[in-house]
Amino acid sequence: MHLRRRTTLVAVFAAVVTLACAALLSAAVLVPAPTVVLPFVIAACLGCPMAATYELARAVAAVRDPQLELRRELDRLPETAHPLGL
């Protein structure tokens, strides 16, 4: 996938996740949520946008330095032995 298109999609995803988490947190505050569930709602509403922002930062870094993404892909490839055994 083209890097700029991927970055745009990740930015839209991060915005949607942030808005959804804000709506969920607002609903949990306005409609009295059970106290047992509240810590999980708060953790999810803080953790999900942070994870989306982390992915957005990686996507923006890949656009700024396209070879960084290539290096990451090459690092994922397994090492193979030399065919002649030297």
C-alpha cells in the first residue's frame, strides 16, 4: 500500500478511535456505570487512543523516511545460511 495513503488511513483511524473512546467515556460518566466496570472503561478509553497515536507516529515516520520501512521489512526476513557453506 502506498505510504501516504496508509498514513491517511491511520490518521482517520486514530481520529475515529479517539472520538469513539470519548463518546464511551462520556456515556460511562453520564449514565451511571457500575463501579466494577469503570476502571476497565477508563483504561480502554486511555489505552486505545494511545495505541492509535503510536501507530500514527510510525506511519508518519515511514513517510518522512521511506527507507526506514524497507529496513524494518528486511529485518523481519529470516537469516539463511550461505548455499556453499563458506
